[in-house]
Amino acid sequence: MKRAWLRTTSIPRYARVLTGVCALATAGGLTAGAGAQTPLPLKICSIDDRSGSAADVGIESLNGLNMVIEPLNAKGGINGRKIEVVTYDGKTDPQLTATFATRCAEDDKGLMIIGGSPSAPAAAMIPVAAQNEIPYYILSAAANNLTDNANWHFRFGPKAAQDGIAVADVFTELGFKKVAVINNSTPFGTDGARSTIEALEAKGITVVTHQTYDAAATDVAPQVVNLRQSSPDVILVFPYPADGARVARTIRQLGIKTPVIMPRVGLMAAFRKLAADAADGILVPTSVDLTRPEVAKLYQDYNARFKPIAPSPSPAQGYDAATLAVKVLSDPAVQKAVDGGNLAEARKAIRDATKRLGTFEGMQGQQGVSYQFGSGQHHGVPDRGFFVFTEVTGKGEQLIVPDLKKLKPKS
């Protein structure tokens, strides 16, 4: 566990979002009221995978969060109080992650939790947040039902069904009529495939074959042969990184030239490193639109400061969650509760302010498309206008904007 004030750095010229956040945080109208109680520290717990199977996601999202918090702290924080970030490595272990969430709520007296990228550990923190009545910002966890009947938690990443909607929309636009689907047998694979098949069928697109394999299988050739024999216009793959690389290599080895779409995992560095040149040409729906100048600038700044990465959504999700967190912590009602020293009231004020202030344009989504948090709406990502497509190239090392008009269905 790491507990430290974030180091002070020079302030880069970030997007208008960060400028607005800093202005809100230092506005004269947010002056702390007098009171006998000791004000609460502005403490956020970041709980995510930093060393397990989803370490890239957890590290990148924390870096994105720090790109908001550190410049703000360099200017003095909120009303002269800096934000403290307490970090925990959940190692993709649901039990360990839940334990850290409890520690944050009870021992650290955190005001809120940010993290939870893989669905299983993310879900493990939900009952902890509810029991302790602490606001919890979920990042990329994709399970469709995570925000059903939500009270204390909010999600910034798209759910699996929204990947399916994005894929179905673009397939309809391109004229694809026949789709082959292959997925591993994990909840991620089966849920992603099921949601996308439902979206495709709603658009009148035929699934010509649906293949499932064990994620630990070393030979996926039988399933891939079935894909080829179905003569699809396009192939959809829902894997984890290691088995996804095996599927990609088998597709290339069997000489299949059909376009391949791999939601989410196609963006992950672990998959692209394992697949290498077999990943080239794979298309991935993504919430990162690099045609937006402020988004391109965010990733330029990220790569200048941290280990350079291809533009995955994780930094943007951490950045956007921190952006809203600062906006919420700067809210007069939240500041009043914080100054009063009552932790339960402060947490409730943060939850309520998230619903009041949660419509904003962040670093995910297409230009002009906003998060839509609100009363009864704890999943912030809208169904349309949030995704663009990216293409893997350079032996798996690069992500580029593809020319989708070149994709044509089989005659």
C-alpha cells in the first residue's frame, strides 16, 4: 500500500476540461465555512490491478488520474487543501480487492474509491461501497449488469452490450450481412458474444456460425476451420489476450483474409505483443477518438511523461473519473460537508453531486458526446456516438485510424 502526497510538477496545457476543473476548484465561491469540527482530508482511494493479468489497464488508468490531480495540487488543491491519493494493487483478485475497499472505507476514511477495471474485482467492491456508503467510480469493467440498481457506484467505461451496438451499427453501414463469432468460455467472452449477437440480429444481420473454446486450449484450429467454412463477411473475436493471440495466429496460418474485429482485447498491449504481426489489420471499437485535438494532446502528454503506449481507453477513463471527482469535491455542498468533519455526510454529498454534475464531455467518446450520469443513471456512457474504430498495425505495436470504406462484404 502506498500513501503519499502526489508530487508537484509543472502544469501542462491540458484540454479545456482540466482548465474548467481547476477554475472550479479555486473559485472564490467555494470558500470553506467556519466551524468547530476539523475538516476532512480530501482522500481518494485508487484500487485496481497493478501487477496481475490486467496490470496495464490499472497502471494506465492511475496515470490518467494523476494527470488531473497533480497539476491541481501544484496550484494548491481545492481551497488550499491538496487531494491525497491512496493506492492499492488488487492483483485482479476479487477477495483482495474487496479487502482493500473495506480498508479504504473504514481505516483510511476515504471520501471515495476510483478503480475496478476487470469485472470480477470491480463487482467485489460494489457491496463494500454499499455497506459503507462510500461513492465508487468504476472504470473499464464491462459486465452489463454492474450498475443495475446502483446506489453508491458509477461506471465510466462502456458495458459489453454497447460494444455490440457499435459493431452492429458499423456492420449495417458497411453492408455486412454474414458474421462469424468466436469467443472463449469465460464470462467476458460469453457475455460479449451474446450481447453482440443480440445487437446484430436486431439489425437483421445473420450469425452464420458461433464457436466457443476453452481459454486454456492450446489448439483452436477446429473452431477457426469452422469459421472459414461458414464463409462470413467478417469475423468477431471475444478472447482474453493469450488465447486471442492463438486465435489471431491460427486465422493467419489458415490463410483467412476475412476482416477480423476484436472488441476491447485488441487494444491491450499484452495481446498485441503476443500476436505480433498476426494482430495487424485487426479492427477494434474504441472510445478514444484521436481525431479530437484535445484527446490527441492528452496521449501526447501521456507518452512524454510515462511509458509510451498505444492509445488504449484506460488513461482517458482515469482522467475522466478524476475530472468529475475534482468537480464534485469542489462543489459547495460537498465542501460544506467536508468542512463540517462528518464523513458520512461528505460521502453522501459526493454521491449526490456526482448525479447533479455528471453530464460532461470527457476524453472518451466522439466530439460533442457527453457522459450522462444522473438520478437513476449510474452508467454514464451513452449507447450511441461513443465509439470509433482503430486498426492494429506495425507488428502489433501501433494503433491507427482505419479507412472503413475499404471494407466490403463478399459478393
